[in-house]
Amino acid sequence: MKRFPTGHATHPQWRMAVALVLAQLRAQMVQPAYAQAPTLGLLYITDHYADAAQELLDLLSAELPDVTDWSGTVGVGVCASNAEYFDEPALSVMLLDLPCDHYRVFSGVAPLPRGGAGAFRAHTALVHADGHTPDVAGLIAEMAARTGSGYVFGGLSASRGRNVQFAVGGSGNLAGQGAAGGVFDGGLSGVAFGAGVQLLSRVTQGCQPVGPTHRITAAKDNVVLQLDGEPALDVLLHTLDVSLDGDPQLAVQRVRTTLAGLMDADGAPEGRTGHFGTDTRVRHIIGLDGARHGVALADMVEPGMRLAFCQRNVAAARADLMRICAEIREELAPDEVDVLARPAGAEAPQDAAAGPAGRHIAGALYVSCSGRGGPHFGGPGAELQIVRHALGDVPLVGFFAGGEIAHQHLYGYTGVLTVFCTG
């Protein structure tokens, strides 16, 4: 498997941005190291181009006729290797060179069947979803159940306009979608991959606990009533060292900057000391119930689940992103010296992702929370620079989402890094 061609650009006129991307793709496709006849395209646009989504897709499809399958969505930002375009008109494209019988594009009108379709069996899936879809978390879990591994990855579209998704299969339309042009609103879409497509995927957290992990002992719908047998509101205020009686304005301000990390009853209590594990889903605190001394969250909760109050933390986010990159490198090349130990200022080698036996990254997909991005990491593009420094100059696309998908869950304030590898 050769490197996947990528292209990215920003321009006030979407046609000019597409022309710039096409020039990059074509320049790479004539190089021996890159795939010359890819058939699957991943397309991510910022919401500035959302109203022109159909025309944009039609132009790309016409200019790249050999690319018969497309998938993607819209974000408030898109990213590429070492670059991000946040809150500006831009698109990012990657062309995957995979055997046609190793993947299937799906959408709401052409869903992925349970047990596979014909000889194809889904092992993993890239999922794009509209966060306004009812019970989207349940639909994501149901989609994971349709795969052999139970693992899906991706994110929720994020837009101040249309929450468009791209889904085109075969000769231009997915079976079952009729005359639809491949641009959809609502529901789920994406690409299912067979077991022959080798993936490595990791979740990086952007929040750090500010207190111990508690067990939810009483709850009603989305309101946590008791933690370890104590009123949940009292536990929250004690954790933040504030009081509604002393300085209510300070208390409210501290609560507004606090989130809740939820863990299933049978999950690990936490990851490394002082850090969340990948089973933690961060949710907003949306209200305080003074009558019942409860804490209302932006998710349903049940007794037995665990909870830790947390806050966004730049240092923890940087360290955890470096950790998952190091884990991917170690799995690709366990005998190599960790790239993160390279002296400061030293450039990563061009083929930094290659393993000792030639196993390397053909392409990567990064989905990050729209609340993260470069400024959260210290400057424009800083988040992607960390990934590039760790993995090398590998082809990469992605978008800044309204929620991140990994395993069978919907996350928040996280990044999901997935690499396609050979070997």
C-alpha cells in the first residue's frame, strides 16, 4: 500500500480552493511513493462551503472520475498534516488506495446491513453523524454492533449552517438512494472497512480530573442526585472549594468552567494517575438542582456509573496527545527509539512512521473537538504540529467536530487519531 494523496486549501471562492486541492493531488499521484489510482475519497469542508456542498462534490467527482466512492462531512474547521483551517473557508481531501471489496460506503438511505452484505463483512467503520439526530449516541452504538470488532471512529458534523454529509458509492449513487447526489442532512453515514484494512486508533483526552472518582448512588434521568451516598451538589461544591452561601457568584463561575467525566459501572476507574482513561466521556454540567441537591448533566446517568469532575487543561491535553502518538509509533515499530525523545528542534525524518520491517502509515485521520484546536494548544496549528512531530510527515486529513466518536461511544473535548497502515 502506497501513501495516500492529500490536498488542502483555503480560499474565499470554493472553486479556487478545489482547483488548488486538485493540483496537489495530481502532483502527488504521479510520484512513485503515492497511490496512482485511488478509488475512495475522504472530503472535509468548513461550514463556509456548506451551501455549495453539492456543487463542490460534483466538481471533485468530475475531475477525479476514477475516485468512485466519497465520504465526509462539515466542521467548523478542517485539518491536514501540520496545518489547520479554523473558522475560515477551506477543504481537506485524502484519496485512499484500498481494494474495492475491502470497504463499503453507507448512509441513512443505504445503511450497512447487519452481518454484512454479500461477501463483505464490516470489521470497523468510519462514522459521520448529525448531532441533531434523535438518540445519536444510541445509533452510534448500534452501528458499532454491526461491525466485527465493535469499534467505530469519526465525529459529529459541526456547522453554523447545514450539517451536510457526503456519501457516494460505486458509479455515483449508493444502492437504494435513488437519484440523490451524495450530499445528505441528518442521520449517519461513513465507510465500513473489512478486516483486511489495517487500522490503529487512539483517543486523547483534553480534560483533567480536579477531584476523586465517585460512584453515582442515586440518579434520575440526567440528574445526579448522590455521589458515594452524599448529595451530588454538596460533593461538587466541596471539590471546587466554593460555597453558595459564601460567594455565590464565584461558585457559579467555577461551576461553569467545570465538566463531568462519566465512566460505565464496569469500566476502569481512571487512566494514568490524574488522567482520564479512554472509557471516560466528558459531559457539560447544564444545571444545579437546589431542591434535590443534584447536578444536571448533558447526558443520561444511572446508579452504579462513576463520575469525576474535571476541567480543560492545556498541559494535560498536550501530554496525552503525545502519549497516543507514541503508542501508535510503538505498535508500528516497537524496536525504534521513541521519536518524542528526539532533541528539541530536530526535524522528524520523512519516513518517520516506517517500521523496521517496512510497516508504515499510508494515511491518517484526525477528528478533534471544536473546543480544542491550535489556540488551546498554544497557537494556530499547534495541535497538528504535535502529531506531525510524533508521526512524521504522513498524509493526514480531518475536521473539528461537534463530538468525537470512538469505540462505541460519543465523546467530548477529545481527539481521535486513526492511521491506515501496511504490513
